[in-house]
Amino acid sequence: MREQKKQATREALRAAALRLALERGPDNVRVDDIAEAAGVSPRTYNNYFSSREQAIVAAVAGEREARAAAAVADRPAGVGLADAVIEALVDQYTVPDESGRDALLLITTRPALRDAFVETTTAIEHPLTDAIADRLGDGDPHTARVLAASVAAAVRVALEQWLQTTASSFTTSGLVVPSGSLPGLLRTTLAPLAPALDAAEQRALHRRHR
């Protein structure tokens, strides 16, 4: 029950942060405003987020790191580790609806929000380490961590490039978000890691059959 309450509070804060940022502009939103809209104290807010930017981008990033790790774990055993990781990440960073696009549009126009959004990639590392370790077994406990850290770095590079490109794509009618470009960039930056992921999986299979 306690964890459910904490999760509900986090969800309320990030939803309030994004709503207020879209309504007023992020520069006109204070931490106190977000806390009040979510029905909590500023002190409680500080237990969850260290800045308004962090709360705003959390509404977009959400629980992406946990979902990505779960997606890797849920891939059938017949799907290779490299394919499982790459497809899980691409799925999680593909914006499915218009509301998500509105939020990303907001993020791309504010350098502070872009920086905070890129920083969310670090949260992928720990749950992804566990997911990869489950696939590889206990033979090499350090490999999963190294691979997960490399994946997080690759995702960061893709996001930085995508946000830089997107932020400079203006027309007279406003910002243009290049359709489909982020999944393509993710595949490009993650592709060099595929041999390492495949090799780790082959070593794990060899250990099991010795």
C-alpha cells in the first residue's frame, strides 16, 4: 500500500507539472504551483523531484525504464538478446499519440527541459541490468551491468542528436517534429552494441551446456 501511494503521488506530480507547463509555459510554473495542483506540500514534492524540469519531463519519460526492462524480460527465449533490447527501447521511445507529441514539442523548445529529458536515460541502466542478467544467468555478474550502461549511453546519444535536430526544425507555423526519426536514430546508435549483446548471450548458452 505504501509503494502504491508513493507511485500515485509521483504520477500526480508529473501530470500536474506537464499540465501547468503546457497551459502557462514552463518558465511560469513554480514548484509550489505543481505541489498545490497535485494536492501535496512543496516538501513532499522535493522528495520526488529536484526541479520543475525534472517533473515536467517525467510526465513524458514516465516509467519508461521499468517498461523497457519488462519488455526485454518478456521477449520469447527464441528472440536474441540484441533484438530484444533494441526492439524494447525503440518501442518505448516511439511516441504513440498526439498528447505525447505536444509534450515533446514543449521539451524541444526549452534547453533546460531538453537537458533534463536526456538525463532520464540514466534511469534505464539499473532495471535493464537486472533484465539482461536474468537472460544471461549468474555466470558473469559484471557483463550485464556493462551492457546496460552501454545501452543507456547509446540511447543518450540518440536523444541528444534527435533533440538537437528537432529543436532547429522550425517553420513559420511552429516546430516540426521529424516523424519517425527517433526510432531510426535509436537503431543506429544501438546497432554497434548488437555484437557485444550477441556474444554475451552465446557465452551464457555455452556455460549452460557445458
